[in-house]
Amino acid sequence: MSLQPFKSIAIGAAFSPNLKANLYEAARLSLFFGSKLFLIHVGEASDDKIKTLKVFLNPFKKDNLDFEVVFKPGDPVEAILSVTDEKNIDLLILGAVQRERFIKYYVGSIARKITRKAKCSVLLLIKPSVERVACQHIVVNGLQDPKTEQTIKAAFYLGKQLEADKITIVEEIKQEQVAIKVDDDKSLRRANIMKERIKLRENSRIKEIIEHIPEKYTKDIAIKSQPIFGKQGYSIGHYAQISRADLLVMNAPSKMTFWDRLFPHDIEHILTELPTDVLILQ
Amino acid sequence: MSPKKNNIKDFFKVLPKNIFSGFVVSLIALPLGLGLAMASDAPPIAGIIAAIVGGIVVSIFGGSHVTIAGPGNGLVGVLLVAITSLGLESAYAAIVCSGVLIMLLGFFRMGKLADFFPSSAIQGMLAAIGLIILGKQFHIMLAHKIKREDTLDYLIEIPFTLNDAIHYENKGLIFAALAGIISLAIMMFYAKLRNKYLQLIPAPMWIVILSIGFSYYFELVLHENNPISNQYMISGIPSIQEIIADIQMPLFSKVGTISFWSSVVAITLIASIESLLSIKAVDKLDPEKRRSNVNKDLKALGLATVGSGFLGGLNVVTVIARSSVNVNNGATNRSSNFAHATFLVLFIVLFSTQLTRIPLPALMAILVYTGYKLASPNVIRKIFSIGKEQLIIFFVTLFVTLKIGLISGIFAGVLATMLIHIIINKSVLLFLRNVLKPNVLMYEEADDEHNFYVSVKHFCSFLNYYKLKDKLDAIPEDHDVIVDFSLCSFVDHTVMENMHNYQELFKKRGGHFDVIGLDMHDTDSEHPFALRRLLPVPNIIKNNLTRRQTSMEELAKDYDLKYNSENQKEVGYLSSFLFFNTKEIDHIYNQLSYKNDSLNIFDIEFSEGEFIAKEVIRSTMLHIKLEKGIPEFTLDREGFLERVYAFAGFKDIPIQDHSDFSRRFYLLGDNEEAIKAFFNDDLIHFFESNPYYHVESNGNSLLIFGKERLASVKEIKGLFDFGKRLKDVISNI
């Protein structure tokens, strides 16, 4: 695995009230990972715009932030996606929208389309802030999936870079795996024995993955693994919310079809209701 | 895991007990079966057939343990409609079809069907059924048969019937009405008389015995005709040969009609809801704390209904009143259900001619009483205390059910509940957006504690309660559970009530069930009343003490005790006593405690039975905490009843060289050796020379009480003195 997963980071720069906070977050991340920052602006190029952006990023100048402003007119979704392709972007940062009156966040329609189609990793921020808010707890998925190992490794790398205290690996286990329906005491007992067995299996699988990660990434961080029986893609979001995680790291979904959106599952649950900052790794 | 038990040996060991309780249940099932069938305009024997088929089929194929199957109260209304609109033969066909549907519900694992209805709507529906039964039978009870189109008319005419009854001049009618009134009185006051010998025979059977005795008295002693008018006697109880000879085949010719299928759907809906509610309620009473397999039970009930329909019987459902009696008489498994059916067969074979001596009004009094229990003012008071909006739901369901029908009624209730929820939250979107989302997260916390943590998001109401229930049902009841509603912006009454039920269940089975995260809701003024009301809040301190309470206060001063008149709900330490195994403790109050709480006298309110068969009992008891462990036992005075019980398999432990003690006292317990060793001469002399009390040990504390009623202040002093001295004797052993 490459220990520096993000060589280039991009952020959509629309001139909105959130722009400053978004830029600050993106700039900080670029410095953490030592990567190049691309500011993508959908629209025609103009000197005024470049100037404004530069003013915003002035405080990071002393840290030698390497950044580039890219202008691309057209449909926002297409424009941003084409830039990520052209510039070989590894990580795209998108801001979420807060639902009025509620403390609930969701991904707006443009950001959602981008997330679905993007070929790079996507970071969804719910509360970008100018001041740095420390990232303490990272929740990462431990699904039985070929991508998972890479995702967990990346999470540990992030944990190290962001100086997180704790990483929780959530193994979502589909209810269907427990083939026994609970009807009475007997079936309940059998179901619980089965669950216990699955949990042990899952935990040892996760343990093996962690053992393959270089020790310098795992030693200073509390590691916990939490098996959850429930709906895949949903439970982890709910868990991240109640455990007050600061970052949720997930695999990118394998395929997205029309049906997946009609019957939401996996990532879609998270997109309708962001529990915290979410990083979707390709 | 517990070691594998010797099942067959255990089964035969408890068989006598189960046969005994099956016998007691059959005593109720007989009059109820006759009455319910007649109330539905079916031949009286149809109810008995349903009970027999139900008892046999469900006991063999069922998935619950101590339930009794038979004809149900709730079905009277729908069956009546089915029989009057379709005719008897086609109604049997409808019953057969509903049996098939119920079986299908079982196969499709629809045991959660009953969870989709708001509890206030179900209460309203049950109350409406109660009123339908009461309204129709009340007139027959007073020997005043009338026929009306609308169910409401029956209720409106009750005062006229009363007036007519006062002015009867026909001797036959007067006697008939008297039989009804006396029977009603027996039903009403039976539970209040807590006499062991009287309670051995259930109230409905007393009515049967007394009325048959009355008829024989006139025939054999006075050589007169029965004074009760002939038209008010049960007619058409066929002998067993006749039953077999003219089994009516169900007539399937109306299968194509809409009215046929609406009857089938109504019967299926009510039968399954009644069964599911009953199974849930009986599970709470099960002394062995087992969990019923509802889907398996539904399949068995459906099969039994099909069989019953073909043999000319009514629908078979799980019935709560009879099941409660079953549990109270010591049933432990399904064989009691089987025994109840067998005894019914015997009754019909041996006594079918005697049954025609029962006056109709007496039988209908039993139904009037059950109807009243379903729709009693207590139900309304309870619902009102939960919240005004629940009362609206209740009455909407009640009136629509009475005016139009059961299916419309329950759906009106569901609709009313949804509207009220929307109004309370001032948001349709909350429900529309989230109703299909998986909103429940459950996991076993991965640290040492192994608590189950359940978090619920968005909203939780009857619409999506099944998701929460699915998760909760996957937790063994002896574990610790935390349910967190802090992310949930709305929790309705149905859910709160169910949470309370889970709490009770977990408490009984040694687990803990905590509901958290509702504190925030309190401050939210938009939040429903029901929510706060249902949280266990200590009662407001009552300042005006009764006379008994003031004398208890004085007594406390005299004896240097601590007195506390408030209701206390934290009584988990009492539920481990065998006595409360089949009883539900509500609260204790008027507590007198002595020396760092080692001795406690309190008034206690507990209930026996569930649902409509629920009886609330208040009693005064003494609880003693012991310093060391002693064997578990139960000691009571020996009487005739205990000798009867002994036949049924309850074993009295004899103590050697103390034949007087063994004769006078009845000692029960599992660990015979330890108990024999524990009862030394001192202890036996103590018991022999002191007044009788019921004494029970749960291993580390004692529960002592005299009678199942509140004790007078003098009795309290006696009880206190007895307990203090007993504690001394035991601590010297």
C-alpha cells in the first residue's frame, strides 16, 4: 500500500458563505498529507476571483501550501468530475448542507451526483470550520470486501496524520448471515451461539488486517472492533453518530445502479443523513 | 448452557398438575363455550366443539406453553355478523377459510401483525367488542329478548329493559331474570371473596352447578316444573351421538361473494389479533419464563380453526381469561390444554342432558360480565391518564366499530392515530421521510459488560415499532439492555407501553431494561403528553393520610420504626418469591421498616391474571432480610385443599418425628434434603406454637403474610412480632 494515499486534493470553490471554512479545512488537510491543493471553480476565469481565493489562503503561505486554481465552465457535476480526471486528483472535498431547523446534515443534489460518479476518494464535510477542530475518533468499516483492507490501512494512516486517539472498526454483519429466525427460547439460544461464532470469525479477520499494518501507525492509537448485526451501510452511520465519531471512513460502493438509489442501501443511507464527516475511499 | 434435561421423565412428573389445572379450566370453558356460541347465534355446542378441537390440535402442534385455546370473546361480534348475513353453513365455510388464512399468517411469519396497530385503537376495538357482547346479552339476562338492527340500539334500550324487568308479572320471566341477576352477582363478587374452597370452582361453574341444582330441587324435592320460563332455557344441546350424526358440512356456495370474504377477513383479523395479544399477555404469566413461538402457534390455531369449522365449531383462538386460570392452577405445559379438551369431551358425553337445565339468563350473565370487563370505566380512566389524544383515538375506534364494523373501526383508529401524531409534531415530513428507513441500531457493547445498546433514530411509533421489536426480541431476557431514544424526535404511546412491558419482562427474568434519552423530550413543550406520563414517575406525595395510615404512623413511633406512606415501584427483590411467579407486583406502600431495613412491613398491590382476567389484590406482607442463606421453601397451613393438590403432584415434605407439624403444616420445596435439615426442633416448635402464616423463603430472605387482604393495625403488630421472633430463631440455627 502506498503510505501517502493523497498526492493531490481538490475542492470545489463556489463563492458561498461557507467558502472560507471549506478552504481552510482543505488547506489544512493538504498540509497534513503534504499534497497539492486544487481549487476547482465552475465558471470563467477572472483575476478578481483568483485574488479573493489567494487572500483566503494567505495564512497558509508560510507553511508552503502548494495550490492551483482551475477554472472550468459548464455543468457543475460534469465540470468537477472532468477536472478530477484531468488533474489526477486523489481526494475530492465536498461540503454538506444542513437541513433547516434540524441538526441533520445531508448531501445536496450536486454533491450527491458527484459522489456517486467520482472515481477518486471523496470527503464530505458537515461542519467546515475556520479553526481546527481536532479529530479524535475515527470509525472505519470492516466489511468483508476486497477493498476493506486498503480502507482500514488508509484509516490508520489518517489516524496517524490527524493525531486521532481512537479508531473503531465496525464490522457490519448482515442479518441474513444468522440463518436462524428467533421464535422461542431454543431458536434464540441457537441464534446467539451462531452470532457469537460469526463475531469471533469477524474479529479475527480484522485482527489479521491490523497485524499487516506497520506498527508505527498502530501503536499510539486505541483500537476497538465492534461487530454489529444490522443493515449494511446504515448501522455504521448510526454507530458513528452515537459514538460521536469525528470521521467515518468507508469503502466506495462497488456498483451503483438505478435500483440502488430506489432502494437505498450502503452508501446511500449515509448520503441522505450524514452522521459526521465522511471519507469514501476508492 | 443448561444441561440437557430428561424431558419425558419431567413431563410425567408434572402431568398430574397439568391435568388438574386442565380440569379447572374445563369448568370455565364449558359455560363460556356455550354462552359465546349462543351470543354469536350459533348452536351452543359449536363453542364446545371449538374448545375441544382447539385444545387437542393446539396442544399438539402449538408453540406456546401455558395457553388455552377455544372460542374467543372478541370474535362474538364478527361471527354474529357472519352468521346473520351468510347463514350458518356458509359461516362455517368462512370459518374454515379464515383458518387457512391464519395458518398462512403463521407460515409467512406474520406473528408481528398485532404490532402494527396503535394500542389505544386496539383498546377501543376491544371495548367495542365488550359493548357488543354486553349490549346484546344484557336483555336476555333480564329475560327480555329483543331483536334490533344496529348494535347501538341494543345499548340504548338497556334502561327500557331494566324498567320492564321491574314490572314483570309473569312468574317464569321473574325467575329467569332473577337467575340472570344472581349469576351476574356471582361473577362480580367472586373475585372479592378470597376463600380457598370457594375459589376451587371457578365462578362460571358455580353458576352452572347452582342452576342445575335449582332445577333438580324443583323436580325431585318439590315435584314441580322448573319455574323459569321454558323459552329462557338452553335448548338444543345434542347428545354425543347426535353431534356425530349431524355434523353440518360447511357450504362453500357463497365463496364468490364480497360479503363472504369481508367476513373471512374480519374473522381472521380479530382472531389473530386476539390470539397474539393473549399469547403476549400469557407469556408474562408463565412461571417458567419461556418465550412462545407465536408463528408456530398461529399455524396450530389456523389448523384447529379449519378442523373446528368442518366439525361445526367456531373459530379457535388463544383466550386470556382461561389461560390465566390455567397458570394460576399450576399448569406448566401444553398437556393442560389437552386435558381441558378431554374433560370437555367427558362432560358432553356424560352430562349433555343436564346442561339443558341451565337457564339462558344465567349463562348470559357470564357474558355480560366479560363484556363489561372489556369496556369497563377503568379502561377509559387508564387511557385518559395517559393522554387526552389517546382518548380521542379510543373513542373514534369505539364508535366506528359500533356503528359500521370491526374492520372499519380498527382502520379508523389507525388513521386517527396517524393524524394526531402529525398534528402533535406539526410535520408530515418527519413520518413520510423516515418511515421506510432502518432506524434502529443494536449492538452488544464490545467491552467487559456485554450490555446490549439499542439506539433509535427519527421517530418511533406503531408504524415502525416492529423494527425495534425485531431487535429487542433477539436479546435474551436475562441480559442488560439500554434503549436510547435521544436521537428520536417522537416516541408514541404504543412504543412507550411496549417498552414498559419489556421492562417488566426483563425484570422478571433477571435482566435489566433501561430506557434513556427521553429527558430532553420533557423540556420540549411540543411533545406529547403520553410521553411524560408513561415514564415511571413517583406519585405526588399525598398529605392527607387515612385513619389506618395515621395509626400506622403512631405505631411506627411506638415501636421505633420508620414509616413511609408513599408508593414505591422498586420492588424487584420481591419478584424472586415463588408466590409472585404468576403475579404482577404493582407497587408497595405504607412501609414500616425496622433496624436498617432488615424487617419491612408493607401494603402491597399486585395483580393476578392479565388483560380482562386481571384481578387487583391488596395485601399486607412482611419481608425479612436474613444474614445467611437458607433453603428455599414455602410453608402454609395444611388443609383440605392441600390434600387435593397433593394428588395433583404438589409434594408435601414430611418432617420425621414431628407428625403433628407435618399434619398441620404444608411444606413445599425443591431441595428436600436441605429443607429437612433446616427444619430443626426449635424452628418446628416455633411454628407449632404460633399463629399460622404463609411463610416463604427465596434463599436469602423471607416473605410472611396472613391473609390476602390488607391487615388491621393489630394484625400488623402481630405480624411484626412473629417476624422478629422468627428471625431470632432462624439466626440461632
